[in-house]
Amino acid sequence: MTTTFPRSRRWLAAVCAASLLAGSAPLHAQNNLPALGDAATEDFGVATERHVGEQIMREIRRDPEYLDDPLLLEYVQGVWSPLVGESRREGHITPDIDSRFAWEAFLVRDRSVNAFALPGGYVGVHLGLIAITASRDELASVLAHELSHITQRHIARGIANSKRQSILGLAALLIGIIAASRSNSASAANAAIAGSQAGMIQGQLNFSRDMEREADRIGFQLLAGAGFAPSGMAAMFEKLDQAARLNDSGSYPYLRSHPLTVERIGEARARLGTLPARPAPGPNGASYEHALAQGRARVLMDTRVDALRRWQALDLARTDLTAPQKLADAYSVALASVLLRETERADAALSRVRSLMADSGRPEARAARWVAMLQAQALLARGDAEGAATALKPLAADTSRPVQLMHADVALGGAGGEAALRHSAEELQTRVAVQASDATAWATLGRLWARLGQPLRALRAEGESVYVLGDLRGAIDRLRAGQRAARPGNPSDFIEVSVIDARLRDIQAQLRALMAEQQEQQQQR
């Protein structure tokens, strides 16, 4: 197999990072996790795996193709979380990794059909994968497969088998590949790989076939146990296999890194016969919400004007589509028109979306929320913040992350005055107190506090946002600016400065430790 760099080289580097960790020597299938003290734990323990994963994610979060679209991310997490919960119930997530790994799914703005597992419990999902799936179950089948790579410690087992370089040297190699790929230079990225271990590259973009079969088997169990239709795995395999036969242009890296054979597809079909009979799903099930997620993903995966024009052309409605497919098309047209600032076309497409929802007979509440959010986004894009606030009124009791962030944007747009700004600031302050790793919430909170005349809180929020994105120096700069902005003798400033001082010391200590580690890595080269 030839390793190729697709349009998005920086994200292939992330896949390379995971696969380089996997090692190239053949591995034998194992049914159980490595026990404490075995080779996998000795060579690449839980703490080390999480640490390397954090290093990789620090680079990924700073990349423009790392996408935090609140609606899409919430949808993917809604598929991911039941699988993680089922893995816990089945004992695949053991106590030693449960609290140490991140168990985080994230989005990649890329048209290719791909998903990949990284060390430490991270799974990247390309928007192209969401765009090609016809159902929630098909998407869940891919996530279950990738989750099984993590829970079965395939990365650690690969390291234990290859033993080709030190852990610190390996981490340096991974970061080097990602850093080279960030330059958008194919030659730089290729040089980084070739210079590391040229003989190891061939075949490195796939786990061993034994590990793939293990991930298929356990992933299938998770899929069924978490309440998804297990037929989704075979359907997804068949769809990808057919797509690859029709277009073998390198646009389907999931196929290249996860070889799909007739045997594997047959095994997925055969496993269906081992399950007890289950009631058939309703006529729509969760299909309408998935159709909207599919429509949103395919527009956001490429927001260049020519690509948006192609999605707009879908308003020439075809008659050979199912109701969910028509809904996905109409939503794509509406979102593309919003991004192109074409008001009349966006309104016409949104009207069609609402008509299709009404024709369904029983519109799903969650699907209706997507429509309300897009309506608010469209109104906000044309400067009508008050209209956007009105569009969000049906969601007044919804305290989810996407709705809170949209309310904040509407308040920043001028709707509701200072009361709305303060309400949104208090909501997001509560959110980040629990979810301190939410960079988008921190950044939005910074804008809210700045508008409310609270410069110290704004600078601290800005600092926390860039800290989450991996920019420690940027965070230090923002926090120091907060120290300088403090007014001597002001009681409220004293409290804020105390918080800023504590965070500054903590982040400075982290930066010193990181620099010491990098120096150690350089000495080992």
C-alpha cells in the first residue's frame, strides 16, 4: 500500500502519529486487555499514553482544521457517549484507564471519509465521514470500532511489540510530524516522516489485521449493547467498499487504514444472526436529526465559495430521494446560503426545511431545535439580533451548550441589552467552572465580560481559552496583561488578580516542565 498525503496534510499527520505508535511488526489477536506488569504496560503505560495524547492534541487544537461546531460536536458526542458507557459496563474500560484517559471525540474539517484513534482516549472524526453516513447507526459503528482500538490498548501493544525507539523520542517524532505538516508543505511533512524511520512507514497507516478484527468484534458488541442497530456496521462497511470501488482517488483514508475485505463484511453480517430479535425502528427514528447533521457536516467541511455554490444547487429538488435525504439537501442549501449572505435564498431554503419537517407528521423535538438554531444563525448573519432572539424563544428552557453559545452570540449582537449580556456571562461562567477545557466557551465569555466593562475577567477568560488550545505562552501573556490592568485598592480587582496570579504560576510551571521535556528529547536524538 502506498502512503499518500491528501488535501489536508496536517490531519494525515495526526493519523500518522497514531499509526506510528502502533508499530509495524505483526501482532496476534488478544481477547483481553494487557494486565499490569506486562510488556504493553511496561513500555507504554497508561500515564505515558495519556501524556503523549495530550501532546498531540495540543498541536491539533491549534490547527485551523480542528472544528468546534457546537451542534455537530454535541451530535457526535451523543453517539460517542453511549458507546463509552457500554464499554464501561462490559469491562473494556478498566479502572486504571477510565479516570486517566480523556474519552473525547472531536471534529476535523476535512472532506475525506475518515476517523482515527489517538493515544489517551481521543478519537478524531472527519466531517466527510458524517456526510457520507445515512444513519446514526452507521456513524456509531465507526466510533465503536475506534473506541475498541483505545480500550484494547492497541497502541500500547504495538509499542510493546516493536520496541524501536524510546517513548520520549517517539513523542518528539509525533510532534515533529505534526509541526512539519502545519507548514502546508508536502515536502516538509514527507521529510519529517522519511527522516524518522523510513523503513517503518510502509503499512503504518493500519493496525495489524488481527487488531482490526478484534476492534470489529468488540465494536459490534458495543454497538448492539449501546442501543444502536448492529446492522449499521455491515451497512457502513458495504457503503465504504462500494465508494472505494467507484472512486479510488485517495479520498477514503478510512478504507486504506482499515482494510475492508469481503471476509470482514461477511463477518459483520454473520454476527447479526447471533443477536436476539429486536423490534423494528419507527419510520423515522432519529433519522431526521441525523439528516440535519449530515447536511451541516457536508457544508462545513469545505466553506470555499465554489463549494458552497455546489451545495446551493441542491435546491433543484430531485424526486427520487427519501424524506430524510430531502431534508438534508434543503438544510445544506439553507446553511450554504447563510454563509454566502444570500438572504432570500436562505429564507426560501429554510421554508422548505420547515415544510419537510411538518410533512413528517411527527417532527422530532431535537430536529426542530436544529432548524430554530439555523434560523437564529441566519438572522444574526444579516444583523437582526432581535429577530434571532425571537427565533430562539422556543428553546428558552434549553440549557445545552449549543443553545447557550448561540444566546451569547445574540446578546453580543445587541439583543436584550446589558441584562442579556450578563445572563449569558453568568451561564457560561457556570459552564466553564465544570468544563474548564471548553475553549469556545472561554473565548465567548471573554467577549461578554469585555462588553460588560470587566477587563480583568475578560483577559483571564481569553487566557484560559488559548491555554486550552495549547498556547501556554499566549495564556501567560493574557494573564500578565490582566495583572497590569488591575486597579490598585479596588476590592473587586483584588479577587480577580488573586485568581489570575494563581493561574499564572500554574501555567508558568507547566511551561517550564514542557521546555525541560523538549530539551531532554533533543538530547536523546
